Amino acid sequence: MTTHLQALLLLGALSEEFDTLADGIETLAGLVADTVRDADDATRPLAMQQAQAIDEMTQRCRALSDLTDTLSREEPLHDALQAIPLSALADRLSLALRLTRSPTVARPETGDLMLFD
């Protein structure tokens, strides 16, 4: 098996791992949602911040899963980065590769972290 094929298989496996992580994080989100609901006025803001942070982690894992899946299918790197729905994540990854993303090609929903979606 060639190194190239091994890399593609590894990317596919990483995609599945990111999805599994996202599923686990979503389970934790349910627990935090209970905490937010039951929190008193003094602790509710902190509980809400924690819930939002968990939701962001889920979205990032899903985006990384999609990215690694796209790359495992040998689709162009630029296209894979353009498809990332979280613009801050896409920008960080593009910066790591010294690339810039084209805002005209990005998906319409690109750019906003959707909390509790």
C-alpha cells in the first residue's frame, strides 16, 4: 500500500473520529443544558457560556470531520477549505497553509457560529 493511499485512508478514519467526538460532545451538551435550565440567576451566565463553548466544539468537530472526509476523497484543498462553514476555523487553517479564502466562493451560511443548532 502506498503512502498516498495510507494518508487518504487515515483522513477517512480521522473524519469518523471527529464525528464520534462530536456525538460525545453533544451528549455533554444535554447535561449542560440541564444545568443552565436549573441554574439560579447568579450562576446562569457562566453555565450559558459553558453551554455555548460545548456547542462550538461540536460544530468545530463536525467541520473538521467534513474537511478530512473531503480530503480523503482527493477533492481540491482549496475547495475543501472553502466549504468549511465556520469562517474563523477556515481562516486559521488557510493561514496555516498560507492561503486566503475567497469570500465570493464561500457558502452563504459561512462565517457564523450557530449556537445550539
